[in-house]
Amino acid sequence: MKQSRLPRTLIAGIALLAAIVLAVLIIPLLSPYDPTAEDISSMLQPPSFAHPFGTDQLGRDLLVRVAAAGRVDLALMVGVELLPFVIGTLAGLIAGYYGGWPNRIITLFSDALIAFPFYLLVAVVAFVTGTGITGIFLTFLIMGWIIFARTVKGATASLAEEEWVESARVMGFSNTSILLRQMLPNVLSQAVIVLVSDMVALLVAIVTLGYLGLGVTPPTPDWGTMIADGQSFLATRWWVSTLPGAAVVLVGIALALIGDGLNDARRRA
């Protein structure tokens, strides 16, 4: 029997993430409950047939709230990563290929931002823009590109010393053509692996900000806010905080498996 060329960890991670995404998309459509509708008569009910995940302190169905929060947090996780990924990859290509003053400027700028405490920056942005999605987006736009720039810069600098690069210059290829058509395809796989791994840290940060009250604003469901809301009931009503937390863990496991699988696939190539 022919074995799959894809690493098993990659297949398992994709399957788990696909199942999670499918669940968060379908459950709110099929559920009879509104994720924000309060029902005091049903408050803090344990998991049952009517409420598979139980209810929270306001009588809201936790299954549909966990799914609705997943829609918000996963969409935010992906959306926030895209622009920093593009900016960081381009900055890394330029710094690694040209070296010199472009490298010094990009390195100095990234080092200055890294020295700034992340959650202090969150507080400053939240003070200026208010809590919510805008503050999260701006914060990660400011900080998120750095890890991609550093990864791509190292890989590009190594490739820039290869003979084929000099041959391409002699043949008349422009620097832009070499960067986008030759360098980028060779370093993109490393950047994508970093992207998947960074999504785990980003999701944890989004949930943490929600827990601290600096993230997604109520009444929009958010895993971090749900965990915070249930912490006072943790000893007696474990499901209120535990089940949203379990959703975060499952997404983290899926992304970690995908990252490991992509890394294995890259080594095999």
C-alpha cells in the first residue's frame, strides 16, 4: 500500500483544524439558541441534552457561545496575521538581499520595537483607540512583522551568497526580479512555517487580552472573556471556563501539528 507523502502530523493537524472550523461555522446555524440571548431561568445549568456544554451565569447556551466565539477569535487570528506576514516577509527580503543601510534600518527599527513591552503597548493602543478589534489589529501590526522579517532576512542573506544569484545579475535580471521570482519562492516555506507557529502565540494573546478586558468587547462572544466570566464558578461550575479553554487548547494543538508537519515536509523536500 502506497504511503502518503504528507507527514502524518500535518494530516492530523489539518483534519483537526478543519473539524474545529466546520464546527464553529455550523453550530450557530443549527442551534436554536442565540449566543447573546440571556435566560435567567436557565442560569448555570450543567451539560445536558438540551445544553450539551451547559449554560453560563446569564443562562446563555455555552455550546453556541463557544462556537460563535470561535468564529470571532479564529477570524481575528487569521486576519491580524496577514498584513504583518506580508510586511515582514518583504522587509526580510530587502534586508537580507541588499544588506548595508537597508539592513541596519530594518534591524534597528525591529530591535527598538522588541525592547518595548508588549502588554504596555497594548495598554497604550487601547487608551488611544479603545478596547476592541481595532486595538488588537494595530498592536499586532506594529509588532507582528518582526518575527517574519528576521526569519526571512537570515534565509535571504544565505541565498544571496549563492553563485546562481550572481549569475542572474550577469544575465541582466533586475534586483526586483531576483527577489520576487527567485528568492521569495525559496524562503516562503520557512515564512509559512513561522506563520503557523506564530498563530498559536497570537491566539493565546487574543484570548489573554479578552480575559483582561482589553480584547473583543461584549456582547460579542470571545473565548478569553468567557474564561474570565466563569473563573468565579470554577470550583462548582467547571464547564463555564473549562470548555472555552478546551477550545483554545484544541486549536493550539491543531496549529502545532500543522507547523511540525510543514517543517517535516520541508526537510524531506
